[in-house]
Amino acid sequence: MSRRAPGEFPRSLSPEAGPAIRRPSPESPDSNLIAQQIFKQLVPRRDPSQSPAHTPTQPISPDRPPSPHTITQPPPPPKMSKERSIPKIEPKLAGQNNYPQWILSIEQTLSSYEHEEERIWEIVTGEVKDPDSEAKGKSADAKVKQWRRDNNFAILTMKRNCESEAVDVVGLASTANEAYLELQAKYEGKTIFTLGALLINVIKTSYDDRIQTIEKHISNFDKKWSFMQSTLGGGILDDLREFGKILVDLSKNDQAKGTFLLATLPAYYNSLVENIQQKSGLTYGDITTDLKTYVPGRQKG
């Protein structure tokens, strides 16, 4: 094999073999230009109008506009507001005539909103009190704030579903329970329909063992029965006194209370109800004890 002289190109790069590429020396001022020419010959050009098969995601610098081929990350979804919208109840409270139906609608509506382990309706009735605002710690602060939010929600729900006269009755009540008591004193127990609605409110209480324990059902029944008693005890107009006296006596009768409680159970428990009713000298306490003993067993079966 013959050796070529310094500076002599190999035969494959001779002018006869094709266009020669001049090898630059490190000292040549045209080194960059020649390197670019070599790059253009070796790398095929791509049509910029054609998008690449895949372009990796790249962060966009604030100093330069994004490339048309750059895949940018979509913006994060907006955060959902935790604020509740005030429910609308029709018709609004206008006075004595529609108070019974209105207050039942308010109870059903606010009972669908949770407060801790209870319902916002129990803030309205006063069963859930304002937590001790002097208690310290993050947990105590959170409970106080939650109670105030739910209390305000209950007041607004009542006020915005009242006509102007009823709104004036509520006045400047600071708690939902105060507003409730003001409306109760003004409108409750004033018509024969109202007195009948008190009993209907108890009778319509039904037990669904798929979503509720028997203990919770009995507790709800007791609250409605006590509500009827307290309302009847607040005084009855003379023209309603005869019917009112019947309801007052009924609300004080222990056996009647137990009978109405058994009537709230679905037909599935008919045999259990019959067995309980066959016992003599039953008190309301005896009935609730039997239900708490035997109902859970039938639920599991």
C-alpha cells in the first residue's frame, strides 16, 4: 500500500470521484462556515410546515414565545367553591295559614345538610348549641367556625323564604334558633290546620332500616313528639280549644305515643309489632326496649 503525501486527498474524495470537501485547518478563519456546509450535506432538511411525529413537552421561557411545535401543559381546573347556595322554597312564609307546611319544608330542607354528626336543622331547634368560643386549639376553633357558617346558612334559608311580614318577625335574630322561636311564637298553633299538622308530622315519620338504625329513628320520633307537646302547651285560641284539648291529652298519653311509634315501622316488621302489642301493661319504654333488641337481628337476617 502506497502512502499519500501530506495534504493529498484519498482517491474516494478526488475531483473525479465527486465534489471534494476541503478539510479546514484549525487556524482557518472559515472553520465555522465550512462546518455548517458539512452539516447541511449530512443532515436532510425538514419542511417546517410539517409537524413532528412527537415533540417532547418543554417548559416555555417567559423571555421567548412558545414554538408552534411545543406541547404546553393545560391550565389546572378551577377550584370548586365550598359555599352553599340558598335553597328556594315555594310558597314563601306569608302568615299563619301556610306556616305549618312552610316549617315542615324548612325542616326537610335543612335536615338534608350535615353539621358534624348531626343536621343543620338541629341548630335551628336548639339541640346543637354554639360551641364554647373560649375553648382553645385548632380543633375547637374549627368547630366554632363551622357552627357559625351553618347557623348563618340556616338563618338566610329562613329569611329568604319569607315574605316581608315574616322577615320583620325574625328581626335581628343572631341565631337560627332565635329566628325559629320568634316565628313559632307568632304563627304556630293558631289555626286548626296547624294543630292537625303537628300530628301529621309525627304520623308521617317512617322507618327505613336501609339507611338508619332503630336507635336513630326512635330519637327522631321522640323529637317530633316533644315538638308537638311543646307547641300545644304554648296556648290555644278559644275557638280551637276543643280540638286542641284532644291533641293535648293525646300527646300526654304514653300508650298512644307507643302505638304511633309502632305505626312508623314498615310492613316487613308486622309480625314483630303484633308480638309486642300482645304484651299487657306495655309502656313506651318497654316498646322502645323491644325494638332496640329485636329490630337489629331482623335487619341482619
